[in-house]
Amino acid sequence: MKEKDKRILKANFLDEITEKSREKISSCYQCYRCTNGCPMAESMDIYPHKIMRYILLGERKKVLCSGAIWACLMCNTCSIRCPNDIDVAHVFETLRRIAIKDGVAANDNLWEFERLFLESIKNYGRLYELATILHYKLEKKEFFKDTVMGIKMMLKARMGILPHSIKDKRHIKGVFEKIEKGRSEV
């Protein structure tokens, strides 16, 4: 591959992430504040500031295949600490979506649980724990894993058998429709 073609690919990755996240990633000057504030940094294979750097360098595969984007808790500490107002957590979420779409996700279990979690909220207005966990366990074929803990939670009234509901489910569904419409662009 020619040097010019490599530069174009690198620039395209930065442009893609910038466009899809709507964040000015190129303004990152590696101050390390995102990493220093991150409660999960020690569990990441690549620190948050390095992820940002690799995006700037066009290291698509390294970034999208990293476990770091999946270890992120989306607590927004990195985003709050950024002196350039880059929403780093949102960049990580964007990277997760692209990794899933490209089929290179390092850990799609979290993504699957998030999908089921949000589906439950969309349907009931609140999390229906039992159904969400059962769906997740069925999809992962882990039928009896954590069963004892689940029973203990039900006995202590920490998890209900029936779903809780809210009155205005239409409003919640409307919120989800707006979000889904916006995400279809990613």
C-alpha cells in the first residue's frame, strides 16, 4: 500500500469517528485527564487517552478490537475532566457501535445485555429484571448460571416476579423512537 493511501485511511478513521460522535477529537492534546479520572483505567488494555491518540493516528483495528471500549462504565468522568470538552464516553459508545457493525467487537456480551436492558425499559417503562436476565441467559445458553443468586434476590424482594409498570409508556416509547432515529445515522 502506498504511503499516500495509508494517510488517507488514517484520516478517514478520524473523520468517521468525528462525524459519527460529533466530537472534536482532533482537539485532544493528550493531557491524560481522562485516564487519570477513569475508575476503570486499570482494567483497560488501552488507556482512554491512548484510545484518543490511536484515533488521531488512524489505528482503526487497534481501537475497535480493544477491550477498553467495553470496559468503560459510561460514568462520564473522562468527559467532565476533559479541558477541551470532548465527550470521551460518547466517543467510546460510538466506537462500540462501529465495532459491532464491523463484527470486530472484543466483548459483545455487554452490548447484548445493554440491548435487552433498554428493550425492557422501552416495553415496561422500567427495568423488568427477571425477564431481562432470563432473555440474556437464554441467548448466551447459560441456563442455570447464577440461579441460586436469582432465587435469593427474589426471596429478599430485590427482584420481582412480575414487571413494574408506569402510566405513560407512550412517552417512553417516543423517547426511544427519537433515539433510534438519531442512531440510524451511525
